[in-house]
Amino acid sequence: MEEPGQVKHALMDLAAGAIAGAVSRTVTSPLDVIKIRFQVQLEPTSTWALVGSNLPTRSKYTGVLQATKDIFRDEGLPGFWRGNVPALLMTVPHTAIQFTVLQKLKTIAAGSSKAEDQVHLSPYLSFVSGALAGCAATVGSYPFDLLRTILASQGEPKVYPNMRSALLDIFRTRGFRGLYAGLTPTLIEIVPYTGLQFGIYDTFKRWTVVWNHNRSSKTGLQSEDDSPLSFQLFLCGFAAGTCAKLFCHPLDVVKKRFQIEGLPRHPRYGARVEPSTYRNMFDALNRIPRLEGWSGLYKGIVPSTIKAAAVGAVTFFVFELTSPWFESTFS
């Protein structure tokens, strides 16, 4: 049985993770909406890709700037936060579960719950801990991820006026299993993505501690605390999010296609993904580049990378600020 102090520490990690997730999700929502619009668009998402394409030349979105202007013109400022309610409902439990499981695994591996002891964990242990934490968080919050994608992918006029109507239609057309459409590529993606994100973050954080120590030694200003500064934590998170997203983006595209497969789509946004378009994840990875070119697997990569970097930076930054605050306030 866990000691009361360990339970309290886990609850504080959960609360700090939930706050970090909610803040990062809200701040980066506009980039997420643009990314999703690109990923679910079967037509080319750039003007140069239209040349020699086998698909119709009409594309709703052909660039980040064009998409930004188009969404603002058609849907106004609220359009950039479309699907943010299920996104928050997803992100809060996802981030809370992720950080709670992560801290528990790192505590077991390091034999201590103190951050100064965990910072010396090997990148391998950080990778494994992050991957397992990401899987647990994904399974626990996936239906909200599905609803977020569906609502964020639609423009004006809306196909689904709210989250409830989307949920009922999914149950009617797909059944309960429909809430987990695309879970397989998601879990396959989340292992390297979360593992890389946390592994890279811990590595950069450890390098920063060493760099701070060496700098203080050279200047003659010895400090007992070489912990990274807030700005350094922000940069570590930024780098971690960027590297992880660049590696895993094709699986994210496949996931989005499975999530909206067979659901209604207004004609002005182009062709929809018909039912049973892809037999499985491997079939999708084969058919998308064959029909849309290799760039099809990287649709939305620009806003996705910017968003991932921003999410990584904001999430880690807010977590590193709120976690010590909870400890000092409730200890």
C-alpha cells in the first residue's frame, strides 16, 4: 500500500499535468485546427503539389497563410478554437494520466520521487517511461480525441452543430467501437512520439544542468542550485516537441483519416474519406503516397511541427512551474 505522502505527491503531479495540458491545448488550438484541416483534405495542400496530381485541382486549403485567412473569413475568430471543448476534455485527463504514470515510473526507476534524483536517469529509461505513460493516457482519453478531430475538421456550414450530435452519429453509424477508430496507429505513433519527447526533454534538461554548472564554475560564481531556468525549460520542451513530431507525423495523418472515415463532410471542403477506404494502417501508409504523393503523409507538417514544439514548450514549462508550487503549498 502506498504511503499517504506518495499518494499526495501523485495527486499534485496529476493536477499540475492537467493544468499544463489545458493551457498548452488552448494556446495552440489555432495551429491544431489548421493542421487537422490539412490532414483530412484528400486534395493537395500546397500549390506546387497541384502540378501533376491525379486528384482534382480544387483544394480548399493550399497553405498555412491561405488557410488562416480562409478560416477567419468563413468562420471568424471562434473557428480557430473549433473542437476545443472535447480537446480540453481530452487533454486534461490525457496530460494528467501521462505525467502521473510518468512520475510513478521514474520514481520506481530512480528509487526517489525527488526531481534532483530523477534528472540523472538514462535516456533509455526516460524513453520507456514516457512511452508507457503516453499509451496509458491515450487509451484513457481517446474518445475525446476522436470528437476533437471531427469537430475541428468541419468548417461552415457545420455538419455537426455540437459534440453531442457528433457523438450520437458515431454511435449510430459505427457503434461503440467507433469511438476508438484509429486507435491502433495512434498507439503505434504514441510510443515513439511520447518516448522521444520525454527522452529528448530529459536529455536536454540534463545537459542544461551540466552547462549551468560549467558556466558558474568558469565565472567563479559557484551556485548550490544549477537547475535549469524557466526559459531553458521552455527551450528544452520546444526542442523535444519538434524532434518527436517530425519523426511521427505520417502516423498522425493516418490516424486522422481513420477517425473521420465514412462521416459526413460538406462538399466545399473536398472529397471525404469513404467507408473502408483503408483496410488497415499499413494499407493507408501505402495508399496515401500512391494516390496523393509522398507529401500526402506529411500534410499539415508545418502547423503540426510548430504546434508540437509550442505544446512541448508550454506543457513542460507550465508543469515545471506548477508542480513545485503545489509541493510548497500543500506540503
